[in-house]
Amino acid sequence: MDFRLTEEQLLLRRTVREFAETEIRPHVRDWDQAQHFPVELVPKLASLGLLGVQFPESYGGAGMSAIDYCICIEELARVDPGVALSVAAHNGLCAAHIAMFGTEAQKQEYLVPLARGEKIGAWGLTESSSGSDAAGMRTTATLVGDCWELNGSKAFTTHGRVGDVMVAMAVTDRAAGPKGISAFIIERGTTGMTPGKKEDKLGMRASDTSEVIFDRCRIPAGRLLGEVGQGFVGAMQVLDAGRIGIAALAVGLAQGAYESALRYAQERQAFGRTISRFQAIQWKLADNATRIEAARLLTYRAAALKDRGVRTTVESAIAKLFSSEIAVKAADDCVQIHGGYGFVKDYPAEKYFRDVKLTTIGEGTSEIQRLVIARHLLS
Ligand SMILES: Cc1cc2nc3c(=O)[nH]c(=O)nc-3n(C[C@H](O)[C@H](O)[C@H](O)COP(=O)(O)OP(=O)(O)OC[C@H]3O[C@@H](n4cnc5c(N)ncnc54)[C@H](O)[C@@H]3O)c2cc1C
């Protein structure tokens, strides 16, 4: 067991950190306030390979490992968790689903432009009445001649408005339950597919989130992704890997919040000394540094197992659960250490505090991660 990163990984971390500091940091507040998805950043993310991190170079990707992917997501989240969420959803949900289950023709047509960053990906599992209980979805897909016709809607879709390619799950056989759900690839502009309400969010506001509506939306039969009835099972496998990305996002966010608190504690004076001299503040800093390190190790462990081809359902759930919950604490302590300045927008503390909550909700809530872990313990 070697806990050191390789020289290449250290270089990767420095490169993405520098990119985030120069290309993202100056805009974080504006994008957040305007709820602006930074489409202008997409070519720059693409040029670094950040929109196809783990996909083979032969499919337009950067051919990096799952640990490399964690490093990239962490460094983006350290500066802007909203951008990191978009990158994670594009890579870890839409493109990953096509990479895992697509035919060679589908990979050439969709994965290659997604991995190159020429197209943005969206992924629709959640519906307005089914999130944790995703198999309770209502959207249907029916074969009509040589087309599938989709009817229904998806909720909270990352890139629901800006996505060029969407992977959506729909019921093809109601009686078969979860085994009656299939996955489909739908291109933006297809008749019958329209973005619905853009969500006005608490945090992660630079990441586009909206409803997507399917009204007699017909797509060629060849856009079925994977086998009929395997869409839900496939989506769960996609989430196993996707959750490692959200864990990395939480680690990066926690790191950003912690660094911000550390810096402030060394500047702010009270009672004639910097507040970093007070033991109450030191303990907060020490506890956060410790928790972040533990979360990072859990996340890298899940990633290392994924790199070895091991199914990581439990390890991903453990990493996501722990990382997201310690990140909530890190963001809370960051605000507390900033005092009143943690409550206003002049400092990044309040934004970390708003953004972090998504990490305990998206790609499965903390309660659902505990269910996954407990199911394993009791099996
Ligand atoms: C910013 C953002 C981006 C998102 N992006 C996407 C995306 O790109 N694609 C996509 O498909 N989805 C996306 N989602 C949806 C997200 O995955 C869901 O919101 C999440 O899975 C929770 O589902 P829900 O909102 O329906 O909550 P519910 O499932 O209604 O849960 C409500 C509460 O009940 C609890 N609960 C539910 N069932 C149980 C149980 N069995 N035991 C204990 N507690 C339970 C939950 O933990 C939660 O606390 C996104 C959400 C947000 C906020």
C-alpha cells in the first residue's frame, strides 16, 4: 500500500489548481449571483482533458485513472463546487453511461464528442415524484414502428437546458418493475424534448439544473442504450462510480473551506492577538484537517478499487457518505471562524456553506448511502 501520489499526479494537481485559480476564481461570485452556467469555460476545460478524464484516448478522452479523476474534481471544487458538479455530471453520469453500455457506433457518435468537450452531457434518472425511489419513475418509452416514443419528464437534470446529449431512463415494461426500465440517448433539439423550469438553487448555482419534458418525443430504435430492461441496473452501476466523483467534490470543497478558514484565522485579530491563537479555533482547524484527510483516503480507496476493475458499491457509498458529511462540517466551521464575515458575500465562506448541501443529496442522499452500506452489512 503506497499512499504517495506519483510525480504525474502531483503535476496534474498543480496544473488543475493553477487553471482553477486563474480561469475560475475571478468569476466565482459573478457566476453564482447570476446563476450563469459558464459556457465560455467549456473549451478551456476541454483543452485540459477535463471533459473526458477517464475515457480512452481512442474515444477522445484523456485516458486517466479514477484517482486522477478525483484529483481533477477536488481541485475544481476547491475553487468552485458548481463547476466541479457540472464536470462530474458530464463525465461521471452521461458520458460514463455511454462508455459503459454503448455500442461501438454509439460511442463513436456520442462518447467521442462528449469526451472531447465538443458536446455537453446530461443524465436523467430523477423525476418530480421519484428521486431516492428512482425505480418509481413514470416516464415511459414505447416502441412505435421503428422508433421509441418517450412521454414524461425528468427533474433536477444537471445540464437540462445546456446539454447537447442526454441519457434518460424510462419505463418500457411497467409490470417488470426495476427490470422494466431502459436507457435511451436523446439529442438536444429532438422534436418533443424541451427543457422545463430552470431551478433557482440554494447553491451550485453555476451548474445548470432544470426539468426536461418529453412529449411524444420520438427517437430512432438505435438510441436504446444497453439492453431493453437493463437501464435501471445500468444506472445503479453508473452511480457506483459517479459517487466517487461526488465524494471527491466534497473533499475538494471541504479543502477550500478549510484553507479559507485557516487564512482568515491567521489574519483576524481579537483581544489583541490573531484568532488562530485561541485553542477553540485551533481545534476546529485540526479536526477539519483530520476529517478531510480521512475522507480523501476513503475516496482514493474507492477510486483505486475502481481502477482495478472491482465493483465498488459499498466503498463508493462509504466515501460519499463520509466525505459529504465532513464537508458540511468544514463549511459550517468555515462560516463560524469568519464570524459575521462568514455571513456576507465578501468572503467565500457563505458560498461553500450553500454549495455543500448538495453533496449530501445529489447522486443519492446520505440516508440512501446508509441504506446501501447497511444492506451490505446485513447480507
Ligand atoms: C443540484 C442538483 C443536481 C441534480 N442533478 C441530477 C442529475 O443530473 N440527474 C438526476 O437524475 N438527478 C439529479 N439530481 C437529483 C438528486 O439525485 C435527487 O434530488 C436525490 O436523489 C434525492 O431525491 P429527491 O430529491 O426526490 O428526494 P426524496 O427521495 O424525496 O427524499 C426526501 C428525503 O427522504 C429521505 N428518504 C427517501 N427514501 C428514504 C428511505 N428509504 N429511507 C430513509 N430516508 C429516505 C431522503 O434521504 C431525503 O432526506 C440533482 C439534484 C440537485 C439538487
